[in-house]
Amino acid sequence: MLVDAHCHLTGSYLAPDQVEATLARARAEGVTGFIAVGTDLEDSRIVLDLATRTPGVQASLGVHPHEASSWSPQVAEALGRMLADPAVRFVGETGLDWHYDLSPRDEQELAFRAQIRLAKALRKPLMIHTRSAPEATLRLLEEEGADAVKGIIHCFSEDRAFAARALDLGFYLSFSGITTFKKAEAIRDVAAWAPEDRILVETDAPFLAPVPYRGKPNEPGYVRFTAEVVAELRGIPSVKLAELTTRNLEALCGWAPSS
């Protein structure tokens, strides 16, 4: 049994009439659990509705750094109400993206800090996006005491030094299809090295499809290809990798096969 620890099933990513068939294909590949991610307030509403009515789907709700300019007291209040729902396992996708800078960096930081504080208030772990901002991401997590709630560094794309500091904060490292790319040496090194009780696998669908689907739209069912590569890098059977990543997700956020 595999769980996709981070996928997008709503909004512009996947039409509502495609969700059921997409999840059916994933289940046929042995993927039985899905953390569906919201990236702004409206998307989070749709994700929550999906999670409350779809077996095996749980939610992570937040405001992505690309959407940080939308942050306001009203958004914080509305998001906080949704985050209290038991179908919501994580706060986010939140963090910093200094590669695209689609929102000003100071607004990204404001929204990020606010969502860390929401996570602490609700005692729910964080779903972290970080791109081209490794030091700033870790600094904000440390300054805001994110070790109190822990969370996931989703789509891990840094090196051992970053990983070590994230692990010290209690975070889990989630490996995406990038791990199947032969030239992603630093990421593959961390996937082989990280403690077995702190690793997860994800698709970030519809982005970053693994080999052999690289360059095509990604789907939750493709997480098995990433899992197979991570297992190979660690020298363990794929079945064991599936078991331990599912167990790790349950330990972090309470997700269980019956959810």
C-alpha cells in the first residue's frame, strides 16, 4: 500500500469530472491514500469538500507562496475555520518561493509566518514549499518554533546540509519524481541517507512526473515509480518502502488506511 503525500486534485490542475478516474487508476497501482493540497482560499474550500466525501483522500489547506499577496486577516480567519476540520491533516502548502517571486518576498514571509502560527495553534503539522530560499525557509521555521508541530518538506530538492537542519526541527522529507532523474545527485543522496522513519514519497501531481513519464502530466498513481527508485537507492524491497512511508505519514499526521 502506498500513500501519495502531496498531490493536486482540484482547481486548474484537474477537472472535477476527471478526479474519480484519476484516483481509480492510482488505486489500480496500489496507491490507496492521498494528501490533496490547497493553494489558496478557494482551492482549499474545494479540496476540503473533496476530502470529506472521498475515501482515502485527506487534506492539506493553505496559501501557497505564489498566492501570498492574497493574505489578509479575513483569509486567515476563513482558513483557520477550515483547518479545524478533522479531514485536514496539514497546514499549507506554505513557504517561500524565491525562484518565481510571484508574490513579493516580504508578503511571502508574512503569510508563511502566519500559517506557522496557525499550525501551532491548531497543533497540526505543516506542508512546506521551498524553492531558491533554503536559508530563509529554515530561519523562519526556527524563529517561529515550527519544531512544535513538525511537518513535511515537500518535493525535497535540497542537499544533506539542509536535510539535517530540517530533520533537527522534526520535519519529514518527501521525495518526488525528481528523485528518479539520474542527474539529481544531491536529492538521490539524501533519499538514500535519510532516516527511514522520516521519509515519504509524493507526486506533486500534475507536476514533475517521474521516469518513465517525465515531461508528461503527473498522476498520483505514478508515485510507485518514485517509491521504487527510493527503495533501490536504500537497498530495500519496494514493499518495505511502501510500508514504512505509510507508517511515517500516520505517525506524523494521524493518517490511516481507514481515513
